[in-house]
Amino acid sequence: MRDGDAALMEASLIAVADAGIDIRLPLFERFLAAFPERRASFISVDASAVAPQLAG
């Protein structure tokens, strides 16, 4: 990553959230399609995708 990448990613994610777009499940689907061997890292993709929302 280069300087400013993290800030740009954060701003993009905030803009998506402010627009009311839910990217959690599509993001997991894309990640697990690219890295199927990592599926065991998640007890439940649905729970993993929802947990941050419950914490806030």
C-alpha cells in the first residue's frame, strides 16, 4: 500500500455506508470465491457479516 491508500479506502467505505449500500455478504462471497480454503476461518459467514453491526 502507498501513503493515502488507507484513507482512500476508508473514505470509500464510509461513502458506501452513507449511501445505504450493504456490501457485507457480496464481499464475503467474493473473498471466499477467491480463497475457498479460508472458508473454515468463518464459523458462519452470515454471523461474521452481521457481528460488527451488532457491536455498534
